Amino acid sequence: MTSASGTAEFDAIAPGYDASRGGTARAAGFAEQLAPLLDPARPVLDIGVGTGIVAAELAARGHVVYGLDLSPGMLSRALDRLGPRVAVADACRLPVRTGSVSQAVSTWLLHAGPDNGEVFDEVARVLRPGGRYLVIPAGGTRPTDDIGVVVGELEDRLDPGRTRQDGPWILAPIAEARGLVYLGRASERPTTFRVSPRAMARSVSGGLFTGAWPVTGDATRLVAEAQERLLALPDPDVPRVREMADYVMEFEKP
């Protein structure tokens, strides 16, 4: 993220961030997706390392990981996990030498508010020829159950310019305009989780996507309407088994 307000939001949610996003189990799953695509003989730059929970799982699999993040609150937890290989830095202004990186990763970064054009400008700058940038998007594939329909429509109404979407249909053209090649999706991993309509109604009032998107102004009305729709679904206290898939997008510098 690049704004002071956005950084403050992440600082505020840092203590409970990991638990609210699936904890170590989900982080280990992300590392299992990334690891086969990474060269263990070369260091990894984690852009938007956050609390370092995914980076720590990669380190446990033999990778040397360096992490950058703009939120000191999130990064304090990464420091505990990775030691001095982390630093406060903006993804849009990487403190990294041009052409010095062989492989970089980002997990759940590009939906969170940075200028994706600037991020890819920087990635293209710091990668050496043949270098790879691996991205796990926050969106993944949207659940299609009754909760997913309501939440998906709310996301679209809150973000008509699609600035918070981070799928390949958005990011591939941005990356390719910066000289990177989009190689496609890899390591797709189906996942399921359970949540009730009532629990989701509570969740959306605290912000969407990262949990750090404040709901203000007209968005308050849109969220309230979505909450009403969620509570009107059949059996609103009964958790649904929700299905989606996480995947990795691969970009390469020719």
C-alpha cells in the first residue's frame, strides 16, 4: 500500500491478521504452491511480505527470503519470523538495485491499494533477464454459492473501476505493458471453508478484501444493503461449505 491511511489500517489489523486469514495452515498451502516454481539456490524477494507468515513457510522449505512491506505493524511480526532480512519499503519504490533479483513473490498484495502499474514498473526494473515474479491473488476464483453471489456483487459495486481486482484479466495487460511476459496460471489449489450468512454480514461491515478497506460514505449504504440480503438468505445461521481455488500467476522478464 502507498497511502498513510492505508498503512495505518494495516498497522491496526496486524495483531489479528494471520488468524483471520487462515493462519499457518493456509500460509503453508501458499508456500507449497510457490516452492515448486522457485529456485532454492537463489534468494527470494517477497514484495508486500506482511507478517512474514508465507515467507517463513518458504524459509522452512529451504529458501532464503527477503521481505519488504510498508506497514511497520505488519513488519514487526515478519521481523520475529525472518530476522533482519526485512525492511519497511513501498512496493512502488523498491529499495533494490536494478537487474539484481532472480525471483520475487507477492501474496495478497495487488488488491490492497498500490498503483499496480508502478508496482510492475518496479518489478520489471529490479528483475534480471529470465527473472520471475510469482503472484498469488487475493481474489482467486470467486465462490459461487449464495453468499458468494451477494458478496461478489457488493465487491463490484464498491469497486466499479476494478482497482481492487487482481486476477490475470487485470494484471496481465499491466505487466505486459512494462515488458514482462505473463506465462499463465500455475499450482492451482482448490480449497473449502465454512461461513454462515450472518457471520459474513458481520464481516463485510469491517471492510472487504484485506479487511483494511474502510467502509465510508456511499459505501456504507451498499454494505448495509448487502448485509440485509445476506440475512435474508435461507438458514442464515447455518454455515455454508464454500469452494474456491487459489493459484499462482507467473510473470517473466525476457
